Amino acid sequence: VPEMDMPGYKVQHFVRDFPVDWSILIENILDPDHGLFAHQTAGFDLYSASKNAPQEVTEEWTDDGKGWTITSRVDAVKKLQKVNEMRTGQKSKKESKNDVTPQKATSTYHAPSLMKTARRDENGTTAFVIGFFVCPTGTGKSRFMATAVGKAATPRWTQSLFFNNFLDQDTYLLATQQKHVLEAEAKATTGATFGTTNARKKLYVYRSPTEKMAVKLASFFDATLPRAPNRLAALQTLKNAPLAPIPSRNAVLDRYEQHTRVCQDSMDVVQNCNHIMRSSKVASLVLILAKAFASIHNKGTNEIVSRTNDILRPSVIGFFLGLSALASWLAKKMRREFSFKYENSYRDKDMDKIPRVWKDPA
């Protein structure tokens, strides 16, 4: 990601471990078609292709044929969103400079682990690029690292909030998909090698104009995955034994174990939230005890006790107790962002947002 070393750009990092195979994560990242539906984000449409805006795919073999890079380029204009606007009678926004001379929505995969995506002008420059480093930590396991490179930056923990919520939207779907993908790979093993049967490629029906890259990626994985350390042996053990049941949503989307414990910035936020919650309780208790003490001893001549009792009027106590409760509630709500959160109810709310970006015909 060259922009990481260029002046004027700021770099922010994110990390999370997943019980999902690295190859599945890579295929998902390089598939913009899912973004409208899994993430309800219209921006993904700029990276999709259509008949009028075809996907251009180029390949490059480096290091004497040992390295492989594949790049997808497509005009960064509305495709599905344009159809949706016409179908629903929405008014399109005024034509922009990008509509006249569109940027190129560009996604590149440098095998085996690096991806980068950005909208680039005719000179190849961009104001923002995001890099993904997906590293295998075992068959069916991976470490996901992301780097946001742009002109502005926010505290790292705020980036973690965004990425965790974003990733939770479709990671469990990938975990359920994994069972079928790995089983297909396991059945395709013959002797010491596999991949000649296009096992991975046969799992999908490629129909979208955006899937030119996906077809080549599937062929690449079919041909090269046996070379991943210990993968062939791990898959061969699955040939006569069923995979373990799909983990629960809580296990697959456990942010605390997968992210918070390995990211000090996020752990600091959790510890600060715990401190606020404890301090709020202590402050409330001290306030109540102080009022009780002042009320009991107010009959004496102690001026300090008398003034304390006068200051701690019911309205004042109510205000500070309410403020303390609010601080504790906000801290608890923030702390939850760094542990399991994405329950079925959150998924259902996200699914209800799909018609905003793609409305089914009546």
C-alpha cells in the first residue's frame, strides 16, 4: 500500500482473529456484490460491474512465476443503485464530475495475504485507500488486519467500533459457509494433491458481471491451497470424518476474545469504562451518605454540617445521582462494543435496511 509511506496520509490499524478460513475471508473481501445486502452500504455498488460498466481484470506473475497479483477495475458509478432509482421513481442527484470522468474503483489482491481497494483518478491517485492483510493461523482460522489510509484520522478505538460492527454483519454467514467449502475441498483430495477437480470453483454459480475476478480467484485457490503449510493434512483428516458443528453466533462473533484482548487501545477503553462505572457507584454512595450524615447532625452548631445539609438539597442530589447513572450507563454501553454484541435482533434490524438500497419489485 504505497500511500502508507506518502506524506499527507495518516494510517490507522485494526486487528481481529476469526474462526473462519483465510481463503473464505479473501473471497468475501474481493466480492463487492454482497455489500448492498450484507452491509446495506450503497458505496459497494461503485465497485460492482454491469453490462455498461464491465469489470476489467488483469493478472501479473512476479518473482519468476512464484508471485501472483490480480486487479479488478471498473468505473466508479452507480449500477444497481441506478436501476433501483429508476424502478422506485427516486430522483437521481445532479450529475457530478465523477459521472463525466469517473474514477476507477480498483481492488487488488497480492497473493497470498494482501488486498487493497480504492477509487483512483486517471493519474492513479486517491484520497483514501484501505488495505487488508488476511493471514492464515490454521485451517479454518485466520487473523484479519486492516489499514485505513487517508487524509484524516480518529482515535484507534473509534476505528475498532466501526470495523467490529461492520464485520459482524456477515462473518457468521461466512462461518456457516465454511463447513461446505472445507468439506468440498476435503472430498477433492486425492493422494497427496488436490485442486485438479476445481472443487472450490464448482461450489458457486457465477452469474454476476462482477465475478470475473472471483472465477480466477477460485481457480487460483484450487491450484495453490495444497501448498499452504499443513492444510493438505488437515483437510485429508476430514475426508472420513464430518466437520465439527457450526459454532454458535456468540463464539463466532466474540469481539472480546478475537479483538479486544489483542488490541491494547480497545482494552484501555474497556478498563476506562470499568473505572467510570465503579467511580459512579462510589460517588453516588458518598453523596447519599454525606446527605444522611448532614441530616442527622444538622441540629447541632457545626457550621460545616449545616451548610452541607443546605447544599445537598433533594434537587441537587437527584441531579448528581442522575448524572452518575447516565455516566455509568454510557460506560456500560460503550464496554459492550468490545465484547459479543451482534445478536439475532441486530441481524434482523440490518436485514430490514436492505430495501433502502435495493427494493424488491412489487
